[in-house]
Amino acid sequence: MNNSLDFSQEQFAQLLNKTSDMVISQLADLELKKAYHYFPQKEVESWFDEPIPLEGMDAEALLNEVKTKVMDTATNNVGPYMYAYVMAGGTQVSVIADHLASTINQNVGKWHLAPAINEIERRVVQWGGVITGFDKNAAGVLVSGGSAANLAGLEVGRNIFFEKQGIRKKGIFGMKPFTIYASAEVHGCVDKSIEELGIGTNQLRKIEVNQDFTIDLNALTGAIEQDLNAGYTPFCLIGNAGTVNTGAIDDLEALAEIAKKYNMWYHIDGAYGGLPGTLPSLKEKYRGIEKADSLAVDFHKWLYQTFEGGCLLVKNWDVLKRSYFKVASYLDASMEEQGRVNYNEHYFQLSRNAKALKVWMSLKAYGLTAFQRMMQKDIDLAKYLSNQVDESDDFELIARSDLAISCFRYIKGCTSEEEIDALNRKLIPALEKDGRVFITGTTLHHKFVIRACLINHRMHEGTVDYLMKVVREVGEGLV
């Protein structure tokens, strides 16, 4: 009788070889594969409608089932026809790294549970501070993504800003109301974060934006003054280093001065656009990022990593420890060697997987210069797409971007705003069912638009031309 759940070495090797074949097949011939496989929800549900298995099945047969039901039907995020949301495709090295990280199964909650991975995470955090220009000695923590990084940034800001009031013990009960400011284009995770922190979205001031979708500085200062006169405490100012809708980069330098003038915590959401600040062509746009108190970035976007790889950056480790440290007898580190950073003392989670390994391995394998080339290439591709749209008769360009987003509408055969809006709202689900490309929409200045995000090292001008071709063909079918 087998006293563990392990296969024999020979069986395990066979399964790993079959898994490797599945991985190689999945990443092969990506330009020949559809971006989306449409199945009705009820059909997908039916594939997994079964009772809990009491006895195990043959592992090789299980892999075949996974290939058929999961791999072969997966939305092709890794391919060059994924234009929806912000899907960066991943790298082969990050796939390998995730495989290795799962093998050693480290918990990066305490240093002695994962010594090498812990030090790798500290190094990746420091590299993130250098790449973004935030701080060459940055402290921080890897999290699931931008939403978690923004939540953590606001939580750290709240705990430090109101430290003298003992907010970690007393909570916000009985406190004078405090307010948070961001542009109307701020990511929706900020609303969720403020709700989760118990502050409430009534205290979130969404400031109108300029024509280029950056925050209106005059409207911002007006709102702050109005709140001061009404007895509120301005607590936090959030700047956008690349909005998710259009890639707009707020005037980060001016926001830093406003935050300083009103003594506010200054947080920057750079989850979408923080990392391209390393590019010479964009560096000027990011002046002021170094003056933030906290910064959210996503390595699974512009460093093309597999999910998950978000990161919160702050100026020093003490800020994190003052925000999160809690005494627990079973986690006592007083007898441990000096110099260790225990992440359970510097973040909410205790159990944490090894997110940093793939980032570290990818930067070592490819080098930052290669990533910079890919960033610039994707930004140039977005400009190429915008130019193609602008020069066409059947499309209308709505918004260009300093980063890699282009927003446009298909307008063939339309004679009014109502017809354009209706056509484009029908076009998105029609493209999903067609499946050759995957793209979604958003609303800008009260107009529904098609939003193309080009963050994928596998994209090129030919794949952009293909996007235009497919949208035209599907659009013509609707007209």
C-alpha cells in the first residue's frame, strides 16, 4: 500500500513529459490560433457538473481531460490577438519559473521558510524601485495585482497618516471625516479599496479630467479647499501613471506639490503604466514619481510576466512594519538572525507563494534592455494602430495614448451618434463569438468605444493589420 500521494519516479517523469508536451503545444503557432473560443455558459458548466470523486482516475487520462476542457478552450491571453483588458502574454521563462516555484512550494511569509526566495523578492522590489524611478532603495511586497497593490498602498497610507490617532487600534470610529482625491479616470479598485478600508466612497472625490483624460489640477485644488472649509481632513491624493482606459499620465510633479501643500499622503497607481517610465522617450512624463509615498506597479503587465505579479513600493521597510506588525507567539522572530525581513511582519498575508522568482529569472534571462525594447515596440504599435484608424473612412479615432492603448469606433454606414453607439455595442459581443481576435470596450466622454490594449511581446504590425481586418469583416456583417 502506498503511504503517500506520490507516484513512482518513473510515472511522475512520464506525467511531467506529457505536461511539457502540452505546454509546448499550447505556445506553438500562436498566430494561427483563435483568441477566443465561444461556448455558452451552460455548456461550460456542464463539463464540470459532477459529484466529488471518491476514487482517483488515471493521471494520464486526467491530463487528456484537462487538455480538452481547459487548455484547448482557454482564452488565448498568450497570443498576439488579445487586445482586451491588459493581458501581456507571459514569457517562456516565467512559465518555467512558475513550474519551479510550485515544485519547491515555498511559503514566503517568513524568512526561514524560504530564504532564497525571500531575498529574491527583496531584490525584485528594489529593482522595481530603480526601474520606475521611485526609489533605488525601495521597500515593498509582491501581491496579486494592481488592485491588491492599490489597496495595500491606501492601507499603509491610512495607518501611517493617522498613526498618532492610534487608528490601527481604534479604527475610524468617531474620527473627523477624511477625504481622498483622484481623477474620474481612476481604476475601479480604488472604490473597492476605500469601501474595504471602512472609509466609504462618499469620501472619495473623483475630479474631472481634461480633454487628454489627465486630472484637472484647478478642479482638484478647488475640491480640496471646499472640503477643508467643510471640516474634512484631506488624507490622500492618488495620481495616475497611466490610466487603464486610455493610458493617460497625470502631471505627477504638480500632484506631488499639491500633496505636499496640503500635507496629504501621495499614492500613485502605476499598475498599468508605471514601468514604461524607464523608457527615454517617456521619462519626462514621469517626473514626480519619486516624490510619491507609495506606488503600485504590475510586473505581469510591462514585464510580460505570467499572473500574478503585482507590487507595492514604499520608501522604507519601517513604513510597512508600522502598518502591519502584530505580535503572535507562534511567529516570534526575536531569536532569529538579524537582517532577516519576515514578510508576515510587513504585509497582511502570512501564506504567500513565490511570485518574485519569475520576475527575477526573467530579468536575468532577458535583461532590462530587452524589456525596454518590447515596451517601446508595443507603444509604437499602438501609434501605428491609431494612425491606421485615423486614416480610414470606416473608423473614428477617439483617443490616442502615450502608452499602448488606442480607442476608436467603427462607423461604416452610420449617420448619427445613436447609430454609431448601437453598432459598436453590438460589435463587441459579435467579435467575441467570431473569436479570431479578443477585444472589449469602454466609455470615454459619454461615448462607447472599442479599446485596444497592445501589451504583448508577440505582437507586430501584421497582427495589428489583422485586428483591423477582422473588425471590418465582423462590422460589415452587422451593418
